[in-house]
Amino acid sequence: MKLFEYYAKGILARHGIPVPEGFVVSSPDQIRSVRGPVMVKAQVLMGGRGKAGGIRPADSVEDARKAASAILDLNISGYIAKEVLVERRLDVAKELYLGMTIDRSRKCLLMMASASGGMDIESVPEGEILMLPIDPLIGYQDYIGRKVVGFLGVAKERAAHVEDICRRLCELVLREDAELAEINPLVITKDGRVVAGDAKITIDSDALFRHREYDSLKEDLTPLEEKAKRLDIAFVQLDGNIGVIANGAGLTMATLDSLNTYGGKAGVFLDLGGTDDPEKVKNAMLLMHEANPKVILLNIFGGITKCDTVAKGVLEAIEGQRAKIPIVARIKGVNEEIARTMLKDAGLIPASGLSEAAELASKESARVV
Amino acid sequence: MPVIVDEKTKLIVQGITGYQGNYHSKAMREFGTDVVAGVTPGKGGQKVNAIPVFDFVAEAVEATGANTSCIFVPAPACKDAALEAIDAGVKTVVIITEHLPVLDAIHIVAVARGRGVTVIGPNCPGVASPGKAKVGILPTKIFRKGDVGVVSKSGTLTYEIVNAITESRMGQSTCVGIGGDRVSGTSFVEVLALFEKDRQTKRIVLVGEIGGTAEEEAAEYIKKNVSKPMVAYIAGRTAPPGKRMGHAGAIIARGRGTAESKVKALEAAGARVAKLPTEVPTLLEEL
């Protein structure tokens, strides 16, 4: 779960990492006073908001309101900010980068630092980034911070401060279950302070059960995505016209690849995951009908999910559907014979193998009505 | 040389009193696995499918000499369950549980490494060796004893491919589902090393997917250390970048983790790469 900048900065502040003073508003007239020069910043999760005009300086209340009003009208890569952050402008002497992420190969946390702060870390050459794996059994120790400070060439009088921020960032990641925490830029001001200029934090959505404080935060979801989330069904919007329902991520991806071979394109895919609840299958089918694809491809390999469970859910879902969307069904695995009997008269297009199913669905999707 | 499980596997099922634990303890026993105990805190003394249930893993190990555990407990209790198993001296821990927080996975894997314990998963279907044992949820019917070693990040896609191999009158030595999370206890490389040493395994199938660099690392390893012929399939060739495709790990991020990069690396390492899962048996026959 990605967090907006203002929320991420709130977390930094709670963990003792300095952030600029500021406040969030959702309309320009909520800006009542500004003390000195400020920045008005669009609160969107997409990168590149600066280039899109989503970050503007202001020196007075009127300026700030004007900036906020302009920003709230902006379309930033398809997203429109609902809020702006108004915060004290920093007198920048130097911009650094400090971040933590998951190192999948080494199976640990990774601290990253670079003297080239302020730009997308993707565009910084690898040689300019220090990457320090944190051994989970050793944890963060002071030598990590000393390495960071040495690499960044931080002046002596500020070294202790930057080291302190490294330690706190690591604590934050562990405490908050963050899978990504970036301070970019970490600003050294002309008067020698070290302040987080921007912050990106992503909370591990699998850990939300122990962070109920995020329950009230709303994600930027479409109505269908919202519904799928409530139903615990993985939902991905793509740009074709075939609705794919499969169980398991790998099988779903393989189904999309197979469709592609036959010229078909998936529009929406739903991954049932491992379920043995006909209600969930029914809900997925209903959700798919709402997405209104030209054809539905159901590809199930039953293990935990038994085929007769799927058949039951499918039957319940298509009963009473007015618009009949053609359904190509390939159902294989545990109890497939029972499922086949159950679905015999349901008007589905049966397929025996993955390739055949993909071919049939692709043909059906290309048919001109 | 066993690949993770064999006739000597003595299994504990953690979470045996739950629906999945109950169902699969029976299925594993029917496959031939020696399921010796179940563990559910507070339910010690009961029996599930005639398997004795204990409150603690250590008690179960003490009473039965179990050496392997299969974990079905929900994600919030999973770290505790896995660490308890490791602490009780179990040598192999297979974690079926999905949606385990990544920091919990990191912690479990680090502790296991320190204790010399093999962790498979989380979020995996487990391991099956036809004629020997199964630890996990892989459907029994799709397997047939043979010489193909299968290692995969996926669950149902593995079944698809194993089934296709069986239908083509070949069989499996061992099938290992390592899971599709970002951090897994065992990676392709470790399983490939076991297959290379295993006498029963003559050919190897690797099923990967987009995201991360585990397939590239596997390719690097294959080049130097694997002499047995290989077929690979990478799921997600047509997946758009930036979208998480169901598995937490299946995402093309920062231009890394693409199918092309993995296919290229595996082909350079000498593996035949199938374009579709249904091509795997054909390529195996051609080896």
C-alpha cells in the first residue's frame, strides 16, 4: 500500500526524522496563513508530478491558494490530486538519497544511499549508489551509518545527524512493515540542517493485519478494483476484451500468454487464488459480468479449489444474467468429472486443454457481433 | 540422494485441526507420506484422521521423531509456527501459508539458515516425490513416477505442467514448488543443486515467472553446475510492466524482471525454453 507524501512524512516525523513544517488541504480556501516561502505539492502516488506542474513555490497566502487551485485541476498521468501539501520551502545546499527496500536475492533488507539525490534513483548509475544489505540477525548497527556517511562524503559536523537518520529509517521499516521507504531528496540546508524533502513509503499489504491504523486510509481504486479487494480476489485491469478467471498467479499469467499466441487479449483478469468456497467463485463471475468483457475465459486447475465448487459458483452466477456473455470453460483437476456433469447443460463452451481454451476464447473475442 | 522429501520423511502438520490441515494431512498420508503428528496450540490430545495432535512442536518431535513440518496456519500466526518448528529441531519446514508479511519471511529464512534448516515457501504448494512422499497440497492424481525433476515458483501452473508431463507418458522424480513471494526460503539454485546430485532425476523442468532475478541466477548456476538437460517455461511474457500479476513477486519493476531477460539467460545456459506450458512435454521428449 503506497502512502501519500504527507502521510509518509507524518511517519518519518513520528520516528524522529526531521521533515519541513506543513499542512494538508483539499481546497485552496483552507489555506489561511503561510509563514514565509512555501512549496505547494500535489498529493498523488504517481512519479513525475514536478514535471507535470504539481509542485509550485509560493510566497504569500494568495500565491499559495492560486498554486493549490491550479494543482487541484491538474491531470497527473491520469490521476487528479485530491489534496495538496503546503510546506515550508527548504534552502537547499545539497540533495542526497536515502532509501530502504527488500533485497530479494539476498533475502534481507537493503539500505541504499546516493549523493545524487533529488532525481529518480532509477536514473542514477549503479556505481553512484551504495547498497548495504542488512543481515536480519545482526540488524542495524552503527557501522552501517558510518559507511553511508563516508560514501556520501557528509561533512563531519553533520555526520552524526545523518547516521541518526539511517538508524531511524531502519527502525521505521521494521516497526511499520514498510517494503519501501525512500527519502529523496534528503536535503542538507544552507543553515546546516538535515531534512526529508520528499518521502515515499509503501507498507507491505500482507502486514496490514497488524497495522489497523491504515484501515481508514483510502487507496486510489476504481469501483471494480474496490469490490474485488473487498472480496479478496486479485483483480488486474488490462486493455483487451477477454475476461480471464483463473486460480493461481502462475496459471493466470500462462493463460494470458496462451491467449496472446492465438491473437486474443485479456481485458481483466481475476485470480481466485486458493479457495474452496462456491460463493467466492460466484462473486468473481458476477464481478466479471460487471466488467463486461466480450468473452469470459474460465481456466481452473483444481487442487485446493475443487472443480465441483467452481461449477456450483458458476451456475449460481450465470443464473438470471440477462446479458449472456459467452463463457469458455476449461476445468481440470480434483472432481472434474462431477463438474463436467454439473455444467453439461449450462451453455458454456467447453475446452479440454489450456491451448484449446485460449484458441476458442480468442476466436470468440474476434467475432464481429 | 533425496530431494527434500523421501521415505524417511516423518511429518508434522502444523494447523492440522483447520480445514486445509485436516484435508491435506489425509491426502498426504494417502500419497504415502508418514504423517506422524499434528500440532495446534490448545488442541493437544485430540486426533485428526487418527493422527495424534500436540500443543507444541517440541512435544510432537519428542514423541514421534518427526524431521519435517508442513505449515497450514494463517499468516498472522505463521512466523511463530515456523520459528517454533525450527527451534524444536525439525530439519525441513514447508510453509503453505500465503500472504506472509515479507519481514516475517526474511526473519524465518535467516534463522533457518543459521540452524541449517531447509525452508520451502511461503506461499507454495510444497514438494512431491511420487512413490515416496508428498509434503504440501499438490494434487495426488497428476503425478507419475519418473525421471523428470520439476522446480517451480507457481502452484496451479505447476499442476498444469506436471499433468501435461504425465499425460505424455513421462513421470516425475520430485516436484518442488518454491513459491512466488518476494522472499522464499529455497530458491531455484538450491533445488537445481539437489536435482543435479539426485540419481533418479535425468531431466529438469524449471517453471519461472516475471519479477525478481531468481531465474537469471538459476541460469548462471546452470551454466556452471548443471549437466542434466533442461526445459524451462517463464510465465508472464505478455504481462505489462508495473502491474502486480497476482503473486507478490510477479511484477516487472524498474525494467528488471522481464520475461525476455529470463528467457535469454536460460537459453544462453543451454535450456530449451517453451513458449507455452503445453509445449513442455514436447521439448522434454526432444531432449
